[in-house]
Amino acid sequence: MSAALVIGAFWIDYRDYLSSPLPLPDEAPLIFEIKAGSSLKRVVDDLAEQAVIEKPRYILLNARLTGKGTQIHTGEYRLEPGMQVRDFLDMLYQGKVIQYSLTLIEGWNFRQMMTTIHTTPHLEQTTLGFSDKEIMQAIGHSDEHPEGRFMPDTYRFTRGMSDIDILKRAYNAMTTHLAEQWPQRAVGLPYETSYEALIMASIVEKETGVPEERGTIAGVFINRLEKRMRLQTDPTVIYGMGEYYDGNIRRRDLRTDTPYNTYTRGGLPPTPIAMPGREAIHAALHPEQTEYLYFVSRGDGSHKFSRTLQEHNEAVIKFQLKGRKRSFSSYKNNEDDNQ
């Protein structure tokens, strides 16, 4: 057989192989990992030992012909039934690694966020047992309180990424968003810094059961701040109670002073109390212009808003006391109360 025929037969076989399906065991998806420092030859040899790659020399030849043999990416890859060899190569060259996701929810506090991060499969854990300060130090912000500093969102990651990677991305996302939104805030708001707006956004996030009410609730709190009224919002009290909160908030809790008790202290609490989402931040920076000073839960997630203490007391009797008059803080002592 002439050399030309031999070369021609080899080339046909090479092209046919690239179009052939991978012989996956049991016709099921196969997950394999390329670790840092692995060469294409090492990857191909490993898959050949698993009988997935039948002609490894053709894979290496393709890498040389295309010049992409040094472009493989570390991570996990999924081989699906019916996938052709050329699909495998494209996946390898383009770095189409398996991506996992982690969702941080609006309204979670820092502890809830870290519990979720630390129990997320496939994510390397490097901060287990760290204090809050040590975690912030690990991401380069040891002088900051962690609460509210991270953007709630869904974050995708690949095997080999760590909790620090997620924390940095969430921190940077919040920092960037707040920096973009702060200059666009409404005129005349009683905030000196964007951090104070973040604190307000966290309160709005925790008080809002109906998204459409965010702007109104923010407007109520702005009105109270401007009139030097205490915010008197239960979520701040609950946050200040910490591990002592058992699911119920009592009158004595409202009277027990902590840095976060907005019934006993004026102004904003010292830090955010949760992770506010983008909508809550927008509401804090663009509150509804309203005359409302009070609101009370209707029991269905929505609120009844009032302009005067008398209206508010009547709303408390209707929605909280089921129409029965009995003493409560604003009714008995003529004190403002928006719980």
C-alpha cells in the first residue's frame, strides 16, 4: 500500500473517530475532574484507562493541529450519553466545567448566610470556626461589621472554589451596587453616609411582607427620623436580643435596652440587621413621600398605615387585638408605637 493511501486511511479514521460517540459505561453521565497542573495527556490517559477514550493518540493529534492542547481548564466536566468525541474536545477547550449554585436570600442575617455557605456541597470550606471578625479579615475588611455587607443573589461556582471566593463576590457586589445607587438618591434624605442608607434598607427588608409596600414603609421611617421620633420597629429589637429570641417578642423585650432597641433609643441602629436586596436599597434611597407615621400588620403580610396616633391605635385594636380594647403601649400611655 502506498504512503498516500496509508495517510488517507489514517485521516479518514481520524475524522470518523471525532464524529463517533464516546463509549460511556452503562450509558450514564460520567463526571471527571481536571485538577490544577494536569496536562492534556494525563487527562486523556486517565479516561483511556476507563475505556472512555479509545484512541488517545487522535485526541493528542487534534490538540496539536488546533493548537489548543495547552488551553484546558481545571474543574469538573460532565460527559453525557450520545456525546461525540469532537463535543468532548470542544467542552475541554472551552472550559465548559460543571457549575454549582448558592443562593443568599434577602433578609437573612450574617449567621444565617454563613450557615448556608458552610453547608453548601462542592464548596471548599476555609472559614469554619472563624469568628465574624476573622471572616471579615479573611476577605480584607477586618475593620467592618459583617452584617448587611453582602448582596443577596445566586452565585455560581465550580469545584475548587472556596467560601472566601463567594464572600468576596457577594461583598463586592453589595459595595458596587451601593456606590452606584448612592449618588442617585432622593434629595433631602436624613442620611449622612451610604452606610446609614444600608442600615435603613435592612430594616425595610425585614419589615416588608408585600414588595409594593417597601417605598411606603421607608417613607414612614424617614418621617419618623425627621420628626425625631423613635423608629420603634420590632426587627431591630429581635436582632439585638440575639440568641435570646425564642420566636416571641414581649413587652419586657421592648423595654430592655440594647444598641438595637429602637423603642429605647433614637435614630438608626449601629449596623444593618440583615442583608437587604436591591429593591429594599432602592426604597431606602427613594422613599415614598407620605404623611404616614405609623403602620401595623394586618396579619396577612400587608400593613395598615396611619397618619395619627389615634388612627394607629384604632388599627391596632382592629388588626392586632381582634376588636377588643385593652391596654397596650400607645393606647395606654399615649406613646407612639408602630409594632
